[in-house]
Amino acid sequence: MSLENRGYKKVLLIFPDYKGGHFGALRPPAGLGYISAALKKSSIEHDVIDMAVGSTEEELTERIASLKPDLIGISLMSFMYLRSYEIVRVAKRSAPDAKVVAGGPHTSTVKEDVLKGCSEIDFGVMMEGEDTIVELCAGKPLADIKGLLYRDGGKIINNGKRDFIEVLDDTDFPRYEKFDIDKYVTEEIGVITSRGCPFQCTYCPVLEAIGRKWRKRSAKSVVDEIEYWHSRGKKQISILDDNFTLKRDRVEAICGEIEKRNLTGLDINCNNGIRADRVDYDLLKLMKDAGFNSVAFGVEGGNDKILANIKKGEKLESIEKGIETAVTLGYKVTLFFIVGTPGETLEDVEDSIKIARKYDIFDARFYNLIPFPETELYGYIKQNNLFLIKSEDYLNQSSQWGSTPVFETPEMPKADRIKALERVEVVRKEILERAMERRLKTKFGIFARPISKVYVTDFAQELLMKYSFVRKPMKRLYMMFSSQS
């Protein structure tokens, strides 16, 4: 006999504050925004508290007292997940009779371990959560809800994966009515136009977090969302897809729809990264004309040996061609690299540095490689006993931004990894400084260099990443005065 599910009438959704994180609350969290939209569509009373914008535990307690929710939902990232568990405990003390449901990438990845790790969590939602949480609230028998984890006495039951939402146009896009939208660090609105990634990079947790199968929204649906925000004065759009440019004809249709609707003044970025082998001059030019101004490329490694090792599925030649084309067209280009993949040496890291310095890009981000649970990389490191820090520890620190390695390899032991991470941080600042000076020189002349030197300091970067009162006016000034050399 399965447990009775009486359903839930009032839901409070929580986004954690991730204390110690490198970034502040840059923009409203789109994933939680989709859950909020699904609850609204089903006429389920709910509220949202995003603690990342500065809401305290006391404010959380007050919000719970006001709403009196019978279900509390929280979005879990693998990063700083122990902090999220603390927030769950605060919420549960405030509403001991309420049930707690946890979704997000961490729940999708480690599944039952979330309920084992935090006894206050009653339910877990794996993968896409819109339909699962609505069915839970509607009172559907627990055993019949796919994608759900729940407790039955002393056992944790896993109902198995729910089928993917194939027609993404059927989901309502987030409008963030329940979010305090003016408190975010940037004025960007994040837009998700597709879900999933068919590629097999060894370090990427996408398989368990959202799935390999690529599902798309139509051009009309995407531009309906962009137009919604454009009409409200929100013209900075951040595409959050893992594979926005996977299908060329869809990108062309989106750009055509933007032009047809005369949505001028847009500042669209693909800062989450696009694949260089899926773009060319004509497509990047079309995107630029439609309002795309910034793109990032996941280079990851500086030679074909490393790209093959991580199963990137790209050749360096096509990556460089994409970078060169984007720079030529005047994009603000960011490159992503990872440091310390199995098989990588200090000499290979120098190849990455050469690529970063070769082009007039805006930024090069070199990440301390973090093994996420259930990835091929994680399995390799665990099997070969290469960890220097336990996963519980490094996942709950800002590890990818520091120079403390979490594992070592025969090709790059701990001392070499520290050396490499310290070196690439110096290189990144050089690139950022040159880029800012290049863009500001026309308007500020001899003052461009000292301004750029201040810009790359750790203090200035922290202000820009975490504080809206600094970031928003600086962005406006940057757009007003910057120029491409």
C-alpha cells in the first residue's frame, strides 16, 4: 500500500544564498522561475524567496510565518549543497508540519543521497520538475509520480525518471512576478531556449542534471519571451542554453523573428558558451545584426591531444576559426579553459595560454577543474585514488576559482597544478586589462590604462560580481563609452 498524498495548497520556493560563492545573484534563477510559472499555470498559491539577493534567515522565517506553506521547495546545486541543507533545517524549524521537496541539478545527479544527507527533506525531484511538482501538489498518489523520490518509513523510494518534456513551447516561460527583480546584480534576464546536450565531455554533469537529449523551443516561443521583456524595458538578455547554436536553422529563425518584430536596442549574450564548430561568419553576422553582442567559446584545452582526452568532439582548428570570426565581427569574446585534465602537462597549459593571448578577446577564464559526481572524470579520479580533497569538502568551497587543486594526475602532480593555476590567473588579468584599455582608449585616452588596471584588481572584480549598485551603472557607462579598437 503506497503512502497517501493529500496534496498541497500553499508552496514556498527557496533559492539558497550559497555563502562564499564567487558570484553574487547575477540574474533571477531561470530554473526556479519555470517552477513558479508551472505553479501559477495550475493556480497553486505560492511565493518565492531568493536568498542570494540578500534575504536573511530571519526574513525566511518571517516569510514562512506569513504564508504558512504546507510545502517548501528548494533548488539544490552541487556547489555549496551543505549550505542549502542548513537553509532547509531553518525552514523546517519554522514550519515543522510542512513537507520539503528538493529539486535542481544536485538532486538529479545524486538522487537518494540528497534525502540520506538531509533528513528534513521529504521529497526529491529529478530532472525537469514542472510536471512533477504540480502532480505532487494535486495529490496524485506518490507511487504514480515519475521523477519523484520520497520516504516510505525507513526506505527511500525512487520512482524512476520522468519522460522529458518534448514540446518545450507548452511550458510557460518565467515572468518572475514573485521575484524581487530589481535586487539582482545585473539587469540581464536569462532565457533558456533549449534543454539538454548530446555531447560527451568527460567533466560535464549534464547527463544526470538535465539529460543528453536535446529539446528545443520554437523561434516564435523564444522571441515571444524576448519581446515580453523588451516591452518592459529589459533589453539585456542572457542565453543560458548548453547548446544554443546546435541547429543552425533555428538560430536563423530566431534572428529573423527578432528583426521581423523590430526589437531594436537588444544586448544579447551567449556567455554560457557556444560551440565554435557550429557557427561561421554568416551565422555570427546574422546574430550580430539581431542584437547579439557577446559570445563565449568553451575551448577547454590548447591542443588536439587534450581536446581528444576530454571527448570534446572538436578540433582546435575549428575553435580558432570561430574565435577569429567572432573577434573580426566585433563581438565581446570570452574563452573558457579548464586546467588539469587527465593527461595535461604544464606544456599543454602553455598551449592554452597561447590561444588566449593570440586574439583580441575580452576575457579568458581558466577554471580549476572540479570533478562533479557521476561524471566520467569523477569516476576516473576515484578509481585511480587521485583525490587530494574529499568531494564533500571541495564542492562546498569556491574551489574552481582558487589555486588549490582537488586532485592530481601523474602528468601534473599537486605542485605543478598550483603553479599552473597561479600562472593562468596572472594571464587572465593581463588579457582583461588589455581588453579594457583597448575598448576605453578612444574615449578616455591616457586615462584608459589606469582605469583598466583598477578594473582587474580582485577588489574591483568582487564589487562587479556581487553588488548591483556597482555593476549596473558600470555596465551602462561601458556600453556608452567603450569602443572596439
